[in-house]
Amino acid sequence: ITDTDRRKGLYLLGKAGMGKTTLLTNIIKQDIDHGHGVFFLDPHGDAIVDLVKRISVTPLVIDPKDETHSFGINILACQNINSTTGRVETYN
């Protein structure tokens, strides 16, 4: 799967135990090795633990279950819905 094709979107379907997570972690590792930025949402937490062991960089891992380092995010927050730049501003 080429870089260009992956940037256009990737949708992976399959039954449990067919290797979907393995494929995704291999693709993500390849992207990291090539210097690409990656966002990986792992609902179970297993794949990210395996991936962190296999990469050579220190990732920023946001763990919502971490009781000592909590964070908040509102993906719907927008000060001005009519402004393109207003949609990407950070909020205090």
C-alpha cells in the first residue's frame, strides 16, 4: 500500500483473529520509520503497547485511564464556525 494511497484513507474489515491489528501496527511502524506523523486510536490498548516496543522513537501516548495525567478534549469546540482558522485554534 503506497504512502499516497494510505493518505487517501484506509478501511480494514475482517473477522476476529484475521490479522487486522497486526497489519495496522506494521503499517504504522513503517510510517514512523519513514518519518510520517501518526495518530493511532487503540480502543483496547494492546496494539499500542506492542507498537511502542517496536519503534525507535518515543511516542506521545495519551491514556484516558491514567489517573495521574488526565486530559480533556472537546472535538466539537469551535469559537467561530464560520472561520476556517477558528476551527483549529487551541482553547484555554
